[in-house]
Amino acid sequence: MIPIARAEFAPRLIAWQQRHGRHSLPWQGGTEGDAYPVWLSEIMLQQTQVETVIPYYQRFLTRFPDLATLAAANQDEVLGQWSGLGYYSRARNLHAAARRIASEHGGMFPRDIDAILALPGIGRSTAAAIAAFTFNERRAILDGNVKRVLARVFGIEGWPGEKTVENRLWLLAESLLPDTDRIDTDMPVTNIRAYTQGLMDLGATVCTRGRPRCDACPFADQCVANRLGRQREFPAARPKKALPEKSTAMLVLLHAGEVLLEKRPNSGIWGGLWSLPEFPEQEDPARAAGRLGFPAELAGELPGFNHTFTHFRLFIQPWRLQVDRLSVAAEPGRIWLSLDDLDGAALPTPVRRILEGLRR
């Protein structure tokens, strides 16, 4: 088996993308040089599939149509639009980066790659994608889809999360970029946008993790994994490690159709979101409510459930309590929110699940 020559990779990929790739995604076809829609989509697409991102992207862009609007917003507004998409540090970093661009770059998204990399929440691959799509710069990307494509086509052994494997993939990705010195009148190999989009499209729609459609792949005849029948082995899976189990109890304190919420610290899980007060599982729920200054009557134990994070699994046990009268006002960092106003609130997904169950 003769592997594909590296010089042939980009022209073949670009030709495939132009015929079979995705050309109508909401963030495509914007004004040249306008990084905002590209940047927003790239951040949302980190660890999240296109189908999930599209409705969030459209709602977010309606509320924050440009970088200046995003920079001027408060964090609760931003997190409210992000609520349900998960990985909330992305939203906090997006907002912080918008404010930094407003204060340090005159409100214009920087073109210099080092300046892009200096922004919160932007790593090497994301910066390269923004530079390629917005400024037509010749930069290599290496997200999860691209790692899978390259590992299969070129037979790269090992788990891409290992630094030595990742470094090898980066070197390969850099070596495969379209040659800017070549000129082909039939098919412009210098089209970095089509090349970058082609890598993303191939990984997302053809060279998928579970059931790759090798019959539709432009590299099927020379793909190492396909020729060896080892598609499931490339790239190697993350070494299995049992997820730690954690648990918590939550107070659902209700008064006059409103629920008490606490703002989470910016660091840690659900950073900056409004959540239900937590208390030690062994403590009586009514006693825990009293410690907060809200004497309440226990109304019942709500169904407990598991919520899985990347690095651990959390069992949540909510307790419903009724506060008949408020003897003290909510302290800073706490609010009473009407159950009718959940839609625009910045809530963690499991908390929204609990409260929407009550609203129904």
C-alpha cells in the first residue's frame, strides 16, 4: 500500500469540499475580515456538534449581533443566552475576550496570530481557524475531527491526547497545508478556507467516529485505516478511567411562585450561573434552610438523578421546601426568581431540569 503523497492531500481535499462539503452553515458567507461570526461559531463548536450549536448560535447572534454589543453586555445576559449549551467557561472567556478587544484593540478583532492567541479561551487550533476563515491566512488546525482524519489516513498510532502523538499530528497538519507557491488554474490550491472547511466537513460528515462512510471519502483508496480495516482503532481511544462519583443535596425553596437561587463563583463548575443552594447530605433540609435565614417547611423529596461531567459523575438530590413568609431579604449573590421567568435565566442544565419539572 502506497500512502497518499502529502503534496496531493490538499488539492484532493479542496476538490472534494467544493463538490460535497457544507456551504450553508449560518456562520459561513459573512463579510470578509469580520471575525465575529467565525470566532463565535468556533468557540461554540468546541466539544459540541454543529446540529446542537446552530440554534444557540442563531439566538446568541440575535441578542448580541456584533462584538461591541457583546462587550457591553453583563455576564448574566451572556450566560443566560448560553444556558443549556454547557462548558460555561467558554461563554465567560468569550465575554472577557470581547471586553479585552474593546479596550485593547479599539473594538476590532486582532489579525496578528499572537494577539489572537492572547485572548481568553482561544487556543492554537481555534486561532488558526479564525485566521484562515477571516483573514485567509495559511494556518493549520487540529481539532478532534481533524485528528481523527489524519490519524486514519496516515495511520498515526496512539491516543491524540498524549503529547508525543499530538505533536506528531501537528507536524503532519503543518506539512499538509496548501502550497502557496503553486498555481493551478483549474483548482486553486491556495484556497485555505476551502481546505480548512474540508478538513472539518470530512471529519464531521464522512470520517465519523462510530460509522465512517469510507465509500464517500476522497482518500479511501490510500487511507491506512481503511486499507487495513482498522477504522475503529484509529485514533486510539482515551485510556479508560472510572469516573469518580460525587453527590450533593439541593434546596428548592419556594415562596409565592418564586425560587431562591445563589450565584456560583466564576471558577469551578457552573461558574457564574444561578444555582440552587447546596447543603451537606446528612443535614436536615429544613435546618439547612434555616441557616440561610429562610425558615421553611419540608414539602417533599424530589426525584434524585445523575448528571455527568467530563471528569466526574454527580448525583443530585433536590428537596422541596415551602417558605410561608420572608423574614429577611435575599443577601447579595442570592435572588428570588419567578418560575415563569426561567427561559432567559442563566441556569445550569440540571437546575433548569428540576425547576421546569416544578413549573409543569
